[in-house]
Amino acid sequence: MAQISKEPRKIYGGNANLFSRPVIVVRVVSFTFRFGTIEQLRECIKYYQQKTRPSSRIAAKTIAVDLGQDWRRQRGWDVERWFERLPMYLLEEPKRQKVLKALCKALELAETGKL
């Protein structure tokens, strides 16, 4: 059973924040997701809706659009995207379905203001 809540964000980027914005917290299958915005939650739902993952490689043109023409200096090989840091057990089919159901419920609650 998933636990969905909203908690105040006290630290942002390692620094204390005077204006604490709430964070959407979803606890499901022994993992805790934290989302600062609804857009992050939607992006995560879109990721978990895919049964088969595409390649994790990013085209150089796509990176150049996001980071500029000097992207090779800014982005090293050790940089990971948010979904590459997730534990692999969350991608097993029964757990993926539970995660997707909990994330969709959290999105519904956040959009209706009931969270």
C-alpha cells in the first residue's frame, strides 16, 4: 500500500531555505519518491508507463540544445540522469505497476488540491 503525503522542504540544494515549498512524497514498494513540482511527477509517470526502456544514450544535438555548444566541458561521463539512479527492482513488472498506480494517485490528489 502506498503512502502519499506533502511535506515542507527545509533544505534546498544543501542550503537552508527561508521559503519552504512543499514536496510531494510517495512511499511505495520500500522506496520513497520526492517531487518538488507536479511536472517532475508527470515525467516520472511517463517513465514508468514504458514497459521497455529506450537506450540511455542521448544524441549530441539534444545535449547541445539543452546545455549549449560547450556541453562537453559541462557534462562528463559520470553525470547521471534522475532515472538512472533508481533501483532496478522498481522496474520489475509487478513493482512497476504498483509504482505507476501510486504515482498516478499522487498526481490526481495534487491536481485536485486534496494533498
